[in-house]
Amino acid sequence: MKLLGLIGGMSWESSAEYYRLINQGVRDRAGPSASARCLLWSFDFSEIEALQMAGEWQRATDLLIDAARRLEASGCTALMICTNTMHKLADAVQGAVGVPLLHIADPAAAKARQLGCRTIGLLGTAFTLEQTFYRDRLAAAGLDVVVPPAEDRLEVHRIIYEELIAGIISEPSRAAYRAIAVRLAEQGAEAIILGCTEIGLLLKDGDCSIPLLDTTALHAEAAVDYLLAP
């Protein structure tokens, strides 16, 4: 089995889901005693969050590149950034290492196409929704992307940073997300990408009349595909 490097801790709530899902996937496919060969670099998210809020993306890039290089030097043959927002830095990280970076948006786009969807709703942090790095990746895969209006974007972002990264799962917030998902469907979305790795802790299949594409689960599945491929 190959050795996969996970750049996580952003937040550890979703990184724990990555570890569980990847190992569960390997066990399901390779046998009851099998588990994933992986190394996890786990950041102190308070440091990363401060850089995000201050707009100090170059410093954040330097930190992720350092983590990626250390994982590569430890023998990892591929890397994953276990968060959607920090894929803003994915091209820089990929350019700094000699092993592939498995991009989080790619399996979500592939799943949307598999479902026959052309117009996709997107939920995530304000960085993911309001900047172009993520939507451009989806557009390059042939998808039209719709995002919530400003007021809904603020609420999605607030719940992520005030609740989900702290492991707080509340029914009022679940109801708010469900309502925002309904409005995305009304905007023409045929499915919704949960473009923050913590959102899958709150929204589940059945919470919306259209499919919800959980990037954490889909990215983890791509990791299993990589680890077990010949």
C-alpha cells in the first residue's frame, strides 16, 4: 500500500472524520484487519484562522508548503489538504513538492457529473464562496456554480467558525442550513457541494430535496482509491 500524507487540523473535527473514513474505506475494500498507511500533519487551527482573518495568505502558504515538504521527505507518495478553504493555496503547495496533491474539488465535480448535474450549489466559508479559486476549479470541470446571497453567506460562515470547528452541532443551525439549501435549489442548483469539511457534520442526505455532495467523504474516498490502486 502507498503512503499518503494528510495536511489537517483545519479543523481537527473534520480531520478526525478524514481519518475514520479513509481507514474505514480501506478496511471495507482490503479486509477486516486492513488500515490506511498515512501520516497526518495537524496544525493548530487557531494559528491558521488568525492568518485567514488577517489576510496573511503568504504566511499561510509558507506553513502549508513546509508541512507538505516534511510529509514528502517522510516518504509520502501523495498529499491531501484536509480542508476546502486552504485549497486557495493548492497550486502553490503542488508547485513546491514532487508528489501529487489530490485536490478536494475534483471528486466532488466528478460526482456531480456522474449524477448528470450541470448547475451546482456551493456552501462553504466566505473565502470559498466569495473568492474564485474553488468556483474556477468547478467551472473548469464543466459545472455552473451558484452561491447563496450575501446574508446567507454570512450565516454559513458564522456557523462554521463559531460552532462547527468547535464541535457544536445545533438544531437551529441545521435548520438554517436546510433553508439556505432550499434557496440554492430554487436558484437552479441540481445538487449542492458541501464545500467546507465541517458542513457534513451538520447536513446529511435527506436534509434537502436535491443531492448533497459531502467533500470530506468524497475526498476520503479518493484517498482510498489512491492508496489501494495498483
